[in-house]
Amino acid sequence: MSDPNIGRLLGKRYQLQELIGTGAMGRVYRAKDILLGGVPRLLTLLVLRHHCFIQ
């Protein structure tokens, strides 16, 4: 099953490349910062589940 978020661009800067893991708060992705031009910069991003924002 493929993740629909793969390839998604967040904040017009970070492109989700691979799902690393999931947990109670959300999903962790390997992402690429596309604004750095030719400088490759890989990072991880936590995409929170909707219920984590509700107080």
C-alpha cells in the first residue's frame, strides 16, 4: 500500500520522500528541503494527526 503523502510538498519547501514510521501522534517521513538549490539536505518531519491539535 503506497502512502498518498509521498511527493507532497509542505510549506512550499519540504518534499516528503519516504514514510519512516508511524506512532500515536502521527507519521514520520524522510523529506528533502527543495529551497537549498544544489545542496542536498535530507531531514525528518513529523506530520501530526488531526486529533493532536484539538484541545
